[in-house]
Amino acid sequence: MFGSRRVDDMVELKRQRTVRFYSDEKRNLPTHNVPKQRFGDANNKKSKLLAKDDEPWRKGVLNPGSDFVLHWNRVFLISCLIAVFIDPMYFYLPSIDYGNHTSCIKTDRHLTVVVTVFRSLADFLYVLHIVFKFRTAYVAPDTRVFGRGELVMDPKRIAWRYLTSDFVIDLVAALPLPQIVIWLVIPAAGNSSPEHNNNTLAMIVLIQYIPRLYLIFPSSYEIIKATGVVAKTAWVGAAYNLLLYLIASHVLGALWYLLSVDRQTTCWKQVCMQEDVTTNIPFCRVKYLDCDFSSQEKQIWANSTNVFTNCDATNSSISFNFGMFQPALSNHVPAQQFVKKYFYSFWWGLQNLSCYGQILTVSTFIGETLFAIFLAVLGLVLFAHLIGNVETYLQSITVRVEEWRLKQRDTEEWMKHRRLPHDLRERVRRFIQYKWLATRGVDEESMFKCLPADLRRDIKRHLCLDIVRRVSFFSEMDAQLLDAICERLVSSLCTEGTYIVREGDPVTEMLFIVRGKLESSTTNGGRTGFFNSITLKPGDFCGEELLGWALLPRSVANLPCSTRTVKALVEVEAFALRAEDLKFVANQFRRLHSKKLQHALRFYSPHWRSWAACFIQVAWRRFMRRKGAKELSLRESSFYSRSEEESGSTVVSSSKCKQSIGVIILASNFATNLRKGARRIKDIDMPKLQKPDEPDFSVEPFD
């Protein structure tokens, strides 16, 4: 007993397998041992539900969300459009040979071969689509509670689902029925009339045309489900809807041509029946109307009959009413070359589809009346669909322009209502125009907020990293710190004459110039006679007062005040780093507190450089003043040198001793005060980047 149980346990263990699950981000997760399940077991239905990216090629199963399946759906959609364009070409196979004494119906053999070749290629794509659908996974409906759901990768379940849903329609659409009828059925039935053969072929094509036309919509739906739209651009979307409308015109034109030939043969049959009853003309047979049939009886009948004269559409005195087919038969369109009769029929279909058949003159023939009604209804529906979709696609092209135009109009009305002066109105108009040229009306900030953090970081790195590296100050930072800064940069646009910040106002952002020039000036708090101005170019930055504020160990609510006034000289494009973002970066990355980075800020800052240049000038002027004063004192001392030489050596030595003692006392006092000042600075939390006051050139040098 125990031995058999152990054997059963070993067999059960052999049946087990390992299934690996992958997340949407293709990360490696631990494996789970899941027992192998049999197909059709309702209790273990989810055993083979795998994630989206579970190596479908290894099992020969395609992922419906993969690029390959998406590309194939696009190719199959194009092949469906080509197929529904090729099938109506069968309606152009019959043609009429108008002779002097006789006319007959024949089949265009060259066109038959060409249409058969292209139709067979389209059928092959339909068959290939069936094969792919047998190997394409699907999302289990019971897993769609959250997210996209899980894929069923079991080939048996995929095949069963496809067989019970869309397989029949795909199979009917892929069958080569017209080829079988033309090359097998019609030659086998040798005694059939041309009219009967044409009607049979037309019926087969029309029946199969319905599932082929239907398959366009599921293919479009699969593309929309994967990408959101069928066409990538608005112009392609408008062209796609126009193409559908043209295909409908092509189909109606081909039907009209086929019905025109059929209407001509109907007239011949009616006249034949009348001649058999009222005249002694030899018996009229339908096979006499076939151009491939030739006999002596047919020649005798053709020389004595009035069928072709009484059914001549160019003769207005005949009693037979051809109705809407009069233009085709009066112009002998069935006898023309393929290109001529095709474009003539296509023009007829496009014209009457666009005007809903209002210009048609129909007879009392019931088939003709039904065709006219169908044309009018179809034209109304398709024309409304075309206008609606094309208008939507074309409006999507100009929607931004229209929004900008409405915004301009609203702004003009508001400025007029508030009675703004002319200069302010010009500045507002200039800014709106400049922002439109730079962004095309796209709100970049709101668009970025909808994206995940990792994707935002990558996009920001792509947009800003190269530009940020142009700023010399950022060359001292590592990649991680640059990524954090790039992630929080926002675009900033300024028109000519715009004041970025004024002296004494709180600084809310650091600005890194990409294009344009800024003027940075200061009066050192409004000091009389003081003015300093520099020009900031691409690669420079302003608002570095924020960095000292951000590096404070304790948070301060009040923003620092600007020491300079920054004004745009031309149109400026820049990236702004806001105060709260800079504070966050400074708190998260302590590397900003390094002395090397702070010295780099002082070295590359235009404000610090300007201050250093001014300080050097002040120091130089003080040095020159002191040098001049020293030379003057030397000249004065030489004047009294003679009188001093007469004094005794004792007096000289005593004075020198007094001077040396005074110097020693002053030096000790200076050192003591310096140590006290250093201790006082350590006890106070001061910003490390506290910029000194601007130098004053008017102050006299100290002695």
C-alpha cells in the first residue's frame, strides 16, 4: 500500500512544471511551482494565464500587444482594402461586341487572368491571417478587473475560442470562390448561356464581398485598441476615410456596368420572343448571343433579325426603356477598352453617390428601382460619414490654431475692457505670439504630470541635460545630481523688455539662459551715484541668491531678496529652477554643501565675477592712493632730514623703541579681535554663500 502511494506521488511530481511570470516592466521575478493542468478543467482555469511579455515565440504563440502583431494588423487592413477593390473587377469581365449586323457577349480573357492573380494573392493573405489568429493569445475576460488583464497562452484554448467566434467569417472570406467558378464550374457547364454565367459569378462575388467588407472593421478596431487611432496623422486619417468613399464609388460603378450589360441582354431576349411570335424569322436562341458560338444557323438568323436594331440605345425611337443604363449603352461603354469603361463607370458611381442619385432617371424595372434606392441611401450614409470624419481629422490639425485665435480674441477684448495703455497691450501681444511660436499652444507642464516619474525623468534628461551642461557651473556636478536638477526644470519664456526680477524683490527661481541676452544691473540698494551692469548670455544664470537660502541648515519661510535687477534685452528662452525645487534638491543631495561646489558657484557666477572685478578696482585705486601718499610723505621727510641729523643719537634710539612697542601692541590687539570674530561666526548659522556688499569707489582709503 505504502509503496504504491509513493509511486503515485512520484508520478504526480513528474507532472509538475515551473511557470515563470513576468511583469509589464520585464523584471525578473521569482518562479512559482504550479501543477500542470489539463485543458477544460474548470477548477484550474487560470493555470496558464501568463503575463504580457512571457516569451510567446518560445511556445509559438504571438503576443497581441507586440509590435509584430500591430504591424501585421496594419498590413492586413491594407490587404482588406485592396481585396474589396479587386473583387468588383469581376463585374467588368463581360463585354459586348457591337457589329454591323450582329452583336454578342464575350468575356475579357486577359482581364480574367489579371484579376485571378491579384485575387489569389489577396486570398493568401486571408489564409495567413487565419494562421496567425490560431497562434495569437487573448486576454482572459475574467482577469480584466484591474489593468489590461492576463494573456491566455494555451494553444488549445486559443484555437477553441477562435473556432467558436470568428473562424467561419474568416474562412468564407478566404475561399477562392470566383476562381473556382471561372476556371472550373463554367467550363464544366459548357451549355450554359453567357448571361447565366455572368449572373452566377456576380452573385458569388457579392455574397463573399459581405464578409470581406466586414473584416475591415475588426482590423481597424484591433489597431485602435493597440494604438488609439488607425492613422498616425490627421492627413492620413482623412485620406483613409476618403479612400473608403472612393471604394464605395468604385463598387457602385462596377455594379452599374454589370447591370448595363444585363439590361442590354434583357432587351435582346424580349425582342427575340416577340419576333418568334409575330414573324416568320428563324427561331431565336439565347446561345446566338454568345460570341464564342458560331454556326450557319446563327449567321442566317443574324441576317434576318431586327433584334439589334430594336435594342440600339443610340436610337431614340425604340420602345425599350433603358433607364439609368442609357448613358453606358448609348456610348457603347461595354465595347470600350478596360481603362475607358472603368473610369467612366467609376465617375458615374462617384457622381451619383455624392448627389444621392438625384440626377438619375429610372425606368419601371423593379431591379433598377431597387438599385437606385440602395444607391441613394448608401450615398447619404457614406457622405455623412465621410464629411463627419474628414472634418474631425482636419479640425484636429487646426484645433491648436483655433484655440490660439480664440485666446487672442479674448485677450484683446479683456485689454480693451480694462483700458490698458498701448505699450502694455503690445507687450501682451508680443508675449502671446512668442509663446505660440515656441510651444505651439501645448501645455507642457500638464502633459508631464500625466506621465510616470521614470518616463518624466528620461524625457527631461533628453530635453535638458545637454542644455544644462552648457552652464559651466553644472560641469562640476555628477550625473545623479544633474538628473535631479533636470527633472525639476521648467521652461521659461521672456519677451524683449520683460523684467525677470527687480532689485529688492524676493527671488523665486534660478534662471539658466538657453537663448537670448539679459541685462543684470544694481544700484546697491539705491545708493546715490552707484550703478553696475553686466550682460548675461547663453550659459549664464541668475538668481544665485536662492542657493545660499537653500543651503541653510534650518528652513526659512522668507525668500531672499534680489540684489540686482534682471531685464530681457531680446527674446529669451531659459529653464527655471523654482525655490521649492531647489530646496528639495539641496535637502536630498548633501553634495551641494561641498566647498568645491560653492567655490565653483562663486567662480562661474556673473554677479560674483562682477563683484570681484569691482573689488579689484577699488583695491587698486586704494593702493595707488596709498602709494601716492607714501611718496608725498617721503618727500616731506627728506626736507626735514638735515634738521633731524643734528639731533643726538639718544633721542633717535628712544623714538624707534617707542614705535616698535606701538606696532607690537596693535598687532596683538588685531589678532585678539580676529579670534573673537571667528568664534562669533561659528555660533551663528549663516548662509555659506553670503555675498558681500558691492564695493564703494567713493570711500577714501584707510591709512
